[in-house]
Amino acid sequence: MSKPGSTGGRPHTGNKRFISGVVEGFYGRPWTMEQRTELFKREQKWGLNTYLYAPKDDYKHRMYWRDLYTAEEAEQLIALISAAKQHNVEFIYAISPGLDITFSNPKEAAALKRKLDQVKQFGCRSFSLLFDDIETEMCPADKQAFSSFAHAQVAITNAVYQHLGDPEYFLFCPTDYCAAFCTPTVSQSSYLHTVGEKLLPGIDILWTGPKVVSHKISVESIEEVSSVLKRPPVIWDNIHANDYDPQRLFLGPYKDRSTELIPKLRGVLTNPNCEFYPNFVAIHTLATWCKATPDGGQRDVEMGDEEQDPFYSPQKALTLALTDWLQEFLSTDQPGGRPAARLKKESSDEEPMQTDMGESSYIPGPGENPLYTAEPLTLDDLKLLSDLFYLPYEHGATARTMLQELDWLKTHSWDAAAETDKFSQSVEWRSRAQRFDDMCEAVVQMFNRLSNAPNRSILYDLYNYICDIKSGVGLARAYIKTLGGQGRPSAQPMNDDPEPWGFRGGLSGEFQRMLPCHGNRDLYRHPPMTAVYCIRSYCPEDKMEVERIFTEMKSAGDGRVPLMMQPPLICDSLSTGEISPSPQCGLVLEDEIGVCGYALALIDAKPAAAKIQRAVSDSVLKDFPSLVTIQVLPRVTDPSPAKRMIGQLLSSIRSSGSRGAFCELRQSDRRMLDFYTKLGSVKPIQITGLPEGILAMGTSL
Ligand code: GDL
């Protein structure tokens, strides 16, 4: 590796080389020795120079930090350290003694030195002490010996640093390693001030930015912390870390850190996804970023856009990374692997990427099944994959479009039922539903091509995530099909007895959904609703407004039959105010214009039936003794207020002891018909003698 002071074409801080690379610092299964060696190769190829060994759940890194390595472990570490050297990568060995160290006990300092001496014997020259994620309260012995936690940490770190002979690279991770952890602020943090003043100047300090997972890191924030620490920090960047959420993976580009930061920092180490292979983008784009300096690189972005970094475009860096990654997907990693030979050729002029004409190749005879062939993965597939698993605070463009479309299709679901020739909304709804379906299909196709890719190691690291997104998208797709009236009952996500993949997320998902704030931190924020609705109890003064809505909707229902000629419904007398709803069984919906809907019920439907001389058989009334009616003006495009009202009504009816409720509908009233159908629990029922064009639906309570 380059000697101190040599820059390897990369930026300087003072006369020191800019530290760039990877920290294996996440919780969970550590990478294998083979993966780490592969990492060193990549780092060298892409111009990164450092690897910080800090796997949180490696026993001897943290939990049993005092224990020395066995001969077998030593052999592995020696090989690893030597592999790093071969690839010009600085291997920094980190230890995390903070869970239980007693700072004031000389035996503890001795144990730490003994352990690091052992690693030094393995050929390691660079070290790090980490005090992140630990209890901040000192034990009584330490309280007596040190005036603060910072003093305790600094004392042991300085002692170890000097014991090891002032290594060229020695990193310290403070307990307050981001602005959010500082009390009260970065500039007023006595902890950071002590660290800044007392830590020997040859020791560098790790910092994650404003938060543990920082969305953006600004130049000003780095200037502020540097002045307190009295040195520029090394960024421990958690932008691609995914150890805190098993459903997330980050395949977006390194982003929202201006390249103006580079001369103000001592270095950047990314702590990426727990899965090794999917880190191709995280590390490749960081390498592109590190090279993007006024002296080291060219301008990467057109002049004139103030918002953009002139030397680094995340989009371009992503495309570069994905283009290289595609090649890796397409090369087999299996000894004797065959798949590339059987990938369908994109054009007949092209040679297959790899031929496999081994003895075991089976050639189907006449009339036999042709061999299975898989479409090769494309760059567009990888772009889509990256968009679906982008960054912690941002979805990729396609993911955002899919969420927007789903949201629109949901809020305009009533348009789906509108008659095409009458309402242009329906045409729009259907074409947007088709577009959404196409986007879902692209996800499925991407999944298929990925799962046939020759490189199985990358696939296996991605597998759970791509299955998860495929299922999530599949549910949304089935839902939109159902709204559009094309859903097969078995495909309906909300049927009575769904398979376990119809209710996703396990217990943790259930906990989340039960919390009132569920979803309010979703990355896709709902566009502000234009209307605010209020549901309140019906009172006699609402009679006229309710009747007005009833008349308006009746005439909108079937313009061909004059109002007077339409046969009455049992519930009409409720809507016209001739019969009052039962207690707790009247609701009115208001928006900013005024009353825009109502829901009324009778616990006992008989008097209303009698009023229009409709004979409803006793057997029907036994199962469905109560009657409901609901109407909402077309300006209410959001179906949820109507669902709320019906839910509230049915719950009042149920608490009165009724076994069920029914309603009558005009067949021409497609909107209400659609509404009840989509509720799922309300089903058509047979009532003999209903006039033509009228049907009944009921629900048991
Ligand atoms: C942290 C931990 C790190 C973990 C990351 C993301 C630091 C300094 N420490 O706080 O080990 O991977 O969060 O969960 O970042």
C-alpha cells in the first residue's frame, strides 16, 4: 500500500492520505474471510484504500474482547491481513471494549494491550477503539477515578495508542458519534470538547454526521464538529447500513454528501448492508465520489445548475456501478455452473456468453420438452431493482411512481365503476390501472430474470428481498384488479381465508399497524387531501339536506326513467324523512361546502317495508331484521368516509342485538352497488317479489 504522505492521486488532508473504504461495522452475521478478500480486490480496483474490521457480533471484537485468538483464528486473521496488504488496502483492526470495561483498573488496560499486541503480531499496523452503542453511566470505581466518561475513554485510548507506538492510522469512535447524540448540541457538548482537547492529535475520530443514519451531511456541520474535535473527522457512513430493518436493503448511489466535503474530512468509510454481495453499488459509487474532486477528476455535471454537485452525479455514478454489476451477475460463480449457456440470446448474431457443452448436456429428442431457457438479466432490471431498494430516506423514481399511481387509483376507485360512455374518469382510471399493472409485471419479470442469473451468490443475498417486494407488489396489483372488477376471488388479498402471504409482516407488522402513528413516516407521503370530512350524528334539522341528496342521486342514477316512474325502495322513506332513523343510527357527512352524504338505519325494517307495501318474508327478516341506506355526493371521491359511516352504523345495529342488516339498491346505481360489493362483507340476498331493477344485499352481524 502507498506509504504515508503518498496520495495515490486521491485527496489530502494536510499531508495525510484521505482514508476511503469500508467499515464492516454492522450488527448480525459477519462477512466470511473469502468475502473480505473479495472486498480488498474490489477496493483496489476502484481506488479505495482502507478496511476497518469492526463486526459488532464477532465474539472477540466486542462481547469477549479480552479473549485472545486461538491458533486457528490467528491463521485466518494473518491470511486476511496479508490479503489486505497484497491489495494495497490498509487493514485497521477495531476492538469494542465498552460493554463492560472498567477504565480505572490497570488489569483491563493490560488486557486491551495484550489483545492488540496479539493482532499486531499477525501483521496488523493500524488499530481502532470503538465506544459506540454503550451505556454512558460509569461504574462507581470509574466515577472515583475520572471526572467524566470522556476522560476515562480518552485516557485508555491515549495509553493504548502510545503502547502500540503511535500507529499511522488509529481511529477512535466516541459514544456521542453524531450530532443527535450530543447534549445539548455539538458545539456545547462537554463530552466532545474533552475528546477534542485531550485525545492525542495523531488519533482520528469517527463521526456519522447529524444522525446515526444521516440523510445529508453538510459542509457547515463538518466545520462545526471539526472545530470542537480539533481535527477533521473520518465519516463512518451508515447511509447504506440495513442492520436495523430486515425488510430493507440499500442499492441506491452514495448521495447527499457534497464533494466539497472531501478536503474538509480525514476520510469516509461506509458501513454498508449486512449482505456482502449487494454492496456493489454502495462501494462502487462511494469510490466514484471519492475520485470526484476539482484536482482529481473532471466536472461530472453540466454548469449552471446551482443545486447540483459539479463533480459528482449520483445518477451517473449509479449507472456506472450497475453496468459493472451486471457483468458480475452474468458470470457464473458455481464450479461446473451451466446457466449462461442456456440464457436466451438477445440477438441471433451474438455468441452466448459462455458455452457449456459438457458431457452431461442433454439434448431433447423430437417430440420431447425443449430445455428451459431464461431471459438474461438487463441493465433496466438492475435499475428497477435499485429503484425499489434505494436509500433510507428516498425511494427510487420507479418506486415513487408506483406509489403515486396506487394512491391515485385508490382515491379514484369509484371512477372505475363509472360507465365508460358517461364518465371520462373511467377511461382515465382504466388506462392508469393498466399502466400500474405493467409496472407490477416489470417487477415480476425482473424477479424471474434475477432468479435465473448465473451468479448464485449475489442472487441468494438478494433473494428474500426480491421475494418480499414481489409479494408486496403482487398484493397491490390484485387489489387494483379487484377495484377494476377483474379480480379472481382467489387472487383477492382481502378474502375471508387468505394464505399467510396475504397478511404480511408477522408480529412486528401487527405491532406497527396497531400504533396510531403507523405509516406517518412512510417515505411516500400522501399528497395532501383537498377535502377534510366530518362525520357527525344526524339531527332532525338535516332532513331537508338529506332529502336533497337523495333526490339528486336518484335522478343521476338512471336518467332514462323519470323519477316518478321509478319503483320505490323500502329505504326511501328514511331518506325522505318520512320515517326517522333509530337512535344512534343516523350519520351525516360534511365537507367544507356542506352536507355531502348520509347513512341511516332502522333496527327494525318492518314499518318501512309496510309503508310501501313491500312484502318481505319472515325468513329474510329473521336473518336481516335491520335496514340501512347510504348516499354520498359524487364530489366525494375518497371512498373512506362512506366506509367509516357504514362501519359505524353496522356497529350500532349490532349492539342493539340485531342479527343482520340489508339494503335495497337500484341496479342503475352502479356507484352504490360497487361500494357495497367492495366492502366484501355485504352480499346479494334473495327477496322474492322485488320490482324489476331492484336488488337486495345483506350482511350478518
Ligand atoms: C450504529 C452502530 C453501527 C450500526 C449502525 C446502523 C455506529 C458508529 N454504530 O449506531 O454498528 O451498524 O448504527 O444500525 O454507527
